[in-house]
Amino acid sequence: MAKNLTSADKLNILLWVMKDITNNLSKDGLLESFKKILYENLKLNKLLLFVKHGRSWSVEINSCNEDFDYERINVATDLSDFNSITFIDSDDSVFKDFDFIIPIIKEEEPIAYVVVGDSGGEEEGIASSIRNLHFVQTLAMIIVSTIENRRMQEMKKEMEYASRIQTFLFPEESILKQEKRLSLKAFYLSHYQVGGDFYDYAYTDPGNTDEIYFCIADVTGKGISAAMVMSNFQASLQALVGRIHYLPDLIRELNEIVIKNSNYEKFITVFLARYNFVSHELKYVNAGHNPPVMYDFAKKQMSFLSVGGQGVGMIDDPELKEDTIILTSDTRILCYTDGVCEIEKDGEEYYGQRVIENRTVTAKTVSEAVSGIISDLNINKDNDKLADDATILGIDFYVS
């Protein structure tokens, strides 16, 4: 039969739990303490604890007999209507073997549900249980919140670590720093601590300084999953770019790798190019990416590099075309992701794109062009209006 706790009993239990939390008792230890309190102190011998993690629910405690199939419970449909402590009085309920449903609400959203029962079944036992239910609710809130806070802190540490790792994946500025035939400037800002944007540049063959490749890409989504897909894409690109010279074939090979790793759940827009300093040939493929802006300084002519095909990871055998342009005078190419060009101001839909085009044409150096875009569009960590990762890669090619 359920026991009616005194105020002193409740205080002692809370002090005991807080001591466990202060001593950093493990998640399993805290759940075991919660179960022990309900069993030994409150004499409630049937218990289910459902806890929300992100968008999904898990059963953290199940102390029912073997005949009870808790897996048939769908929290979203069976428990979401319970916003206050509720007595179960229906034999048709999936919880007919229990007595009470206790929702744990935080910021008007349920974060857990405690379902308890007293097998004694006497009215006196039920009455004693009722007097303790708000205490059970408080206790569950403390323990579940502690577990969730720890989980969030651990996730934060993992994100910080992943962010540090991701910074090492971007090319070092020193790779082309001594190259006198171009100037290069890159910028990257992730929406979260890790992101799905990517840029790369290097000599196609370390033993041959007459050709470089450069690339900018954007994977669907944000966060850890996007960063993992992008890091795998980057490693594959660097392994293949020196072996497969025809860019559509290279993109198709990358396409197979991405599909194999993401099963069509992620796709990547990619702009990939090669430039030969001797022939001044620029070969490129635009696989669904925002067309980079190209500006010929002698002709004072702006154009867009849009020839290509579908994004990587979308379909099994994408149709892709390679375009070839011969640079005849000094030329600037400004690549960017949609986190830059889709920035709006005062409701002006194409404001970001207009800023990119204007700075590409008017800036004296590529560094000034990139810095001007960042400044004009207020791209920084403090701007809470930014909705996506923002990446820019600009190159001035010196031809004449």
C-alpha cells in the first residue's frame, strides 16, 4: 500500500537526490535512485518513465511484469493529451494496469511522463498515492532535467570538438600563398558550431604547379550530419582530383560515393574547376550550385558560371557538362553558398546576390571584394538573422 510521506520525509529525499546530483552520480544511478524512492518510500510498485530526447521518446524505466508490452505505447498519441496529473479509470486505456499518469512539463512542453501504479488497489492506497503525486512530479522534474542538462553539455563539448576538427579540413592559406599568378581569399562561417559548407583549393598535382583546382560546395542540412557528409566528400575529392581529369567523370564518381554513404538522404551542390596557368584554360562543372560570378577586367564584362547539371547525391547517373573558358585578361571569380546570396534586407529578396555582384565588379582586390561582402551583409556570429552557413571563395587570376 502506498505510503503518505511527511514534509520531513520529502525534504530528506530531496536532500538525498541533490547529494547524488552534486556527487555526479551517473544517469543510470539517478534513474535507479528515482525507482528506489518510488518503490521503498512511496510503495508504488509499477513504474514507467518516458523521456524526450530531441524529437524522439525513449523508455528510461520499465518495471512492469513480463506480460505488459510497453513497446505498444506511442507517446505522441497515447500521452500527449495529458497536461496534468490524471487518474486512470478506464479499462479500455492502454495504461489500465496503472493508476496515474504524471506529465513533466518544462516551458509548456512535455519532457517526460511518469506512469505509476499501486498494486494494492485499495481506496486507502489510492488516496495515499494521490497525496504524493505532486512530490513525484517534482522529483521527476529534478532528475530528468539533470540528465537532459548533462546530455546537452556533453553534446556541446562534442560540437566544440567537431568544430575544431572541421577547421583542419579547410585548406591552409600557405598552399597557394606564394603563387604570384593569382590572389585568393576565402571566408567561412557556420550557422551552428559545425556546418555543411566546404571550399578547397590546391595544385592538382603537387609536382606540377601549372594547374590548380578549386571547389565550393554546400550539403543539405546543417550540424553534425551535414559536416560528416561534407568531410567524406572532401576526402574523396582530394583522392580523386589528381587521377580523374574530365570533371563530369570526377563528379559522377563523387556522386556514387555520396549516394552510398547517405542513401539519397543528403545531396551536395558543387562548383568544381581547374585552371591551367600556361594555357589559361578554365574548365568547370557546376553541379546544382549557385553560379559563381566571373568578371573580365579588360572587357569590363560580368558573366556567370552555370554550365553543369544536377547536384551530387540526388540521382544515380546525373547528366553533366563541362565548360571551357580561355581567360584573355585579368579575371576575378567569386564563388559563394546560398547562405550568402539569399540574405535579405528590408524584405528585398535578391539583396545578397546584388551585393556579391557589385563587390565583385567594383573592389580593387579580391580581399576587398570578400571583406566588402561580409561587411555589407553583416555576416558574423552576432547576426541572429543569418539562417545558414556562409562561405565565400574569391580568386583573382593574373593573365595579362
